[in-house]
Amino acid sequence: MAQFLKLQDCTKCKRKIDFFKFLSNEELQKINETRYEVKFNRGETIFKQGTSLTHIACITSGLVKIYIEGYNNKNLILKIVRPGNMIGGPGMYTDFRHHFSAAAVEDTTACFIEAYLFNEILKKNITLANELLRQGNERDIMLFDKLLTLTQKQMPGRIANTLLYLNKAVYRTNPFYLTISRQDLADLSSMTKESVIRVLKDLKDAGFISVNKDEVKILNEKALINISETG
């Protein structure tokens, strides 16, 4: 069950997201007056695709998966969000709806800011607006790369790409402990869970990785990169 918290002032918080460095103390204080912090247990939904977009979420701890709910109960995970990042979405500037779902894959805390207030600040803070555009462009490039991976690579290339992504961008350590499920691995790679398990075994048997329950270690990064690039 989600818990409501408000532990400290935004101006003094050491966990505030990267965006906040572009805000003045006055802007931070405005946000602090109406924001609230929520603790989510692993597996709990933060945003539901199709619902009204009234707030943006600033992740201060834990990990969150961003995914599209597709047809026949099949999901596609777009990315895993680390602490220090903001979750809003294209609906903020179009129809004020969530076009993806977000769920905690670890115990997670997030600060919620009114979308209206954020937009009002954005209109006056050009530096913040430019940063939002820059990060939006980076996100588009990442999604273009993911589209190529999912449409033009075979299953080993997809899994290799996913493992490298988890190693470099999400957990940032080797070995890393998987806090996402095998089904999440499948949803990241647009594969079935059975296919993921089979390809992981093939990579393990080839000596490229080791898998001990939920601990994964990349033993031959060069080989994984080659598989990822050649598909």
C-alpha cells in the first residue's frame, strides 16, 4: 500500500531530481507548497495508461518501469527510470492523458508536482524549458534505437542489447542483481518469457555471461556488444 510522506523542504532536499538545479529558490518553494511524496512498494502502479495526467512524478529512490500496455495483455517496456529523473509524458502538452503506465520494480519513493504549476514555471524559466527540450530529444533518439533493435535484430541481439542496457544505464555495476522479473526482461526485448530464458541459457553456455538466480555477470562484454550490433 502506498504511503504519503513529506519529510523535508524541497530547497534543502539532497535527493531532488536533476531538473531542480535549474529552478530558483522561489520556484522550489512554490513547488514545495503543493507537492507530496509517496512511497510505493515493489509492483505497485504509479501511473496508469489512459488516466488523466494531473501530476508529474519525480523519482527520489528505487526503480520504475515505463511501459506501453498493448493488445492481448502484452506489454512493451520502454525504459527503466532511475532516481533523479522525472516522469511526465507527451500528454502534458496534448490531451492531458497518460500514454504509458509506470510501476515500481523496487520499493520506490516519488514526489508528485502539479502539472499545471510545472507548466507555469516552465513558461517563465527559459533555461528549464531548454533542458526539457534537450532531454526530450535524447529520449527520442533512445526510442529510435530501441525501434531498430526490436524490428531488425534477432532474439540474441535483443537480449544482448537489454543486458548491456541494464548493466550500463540502470544498475551501473557488474555483476548486477536483477530486481526486474524474467517477464520484464521479455517485455524489454519484445519476446516471450520462454524465449528469454532459452537465450540467456545459450549466452551462459557460451561463456558470455553467468547467471546465479537473479545475479547476472557479464563475462565477455566485447562478445555481447558484437551480438548486439550484428543482431
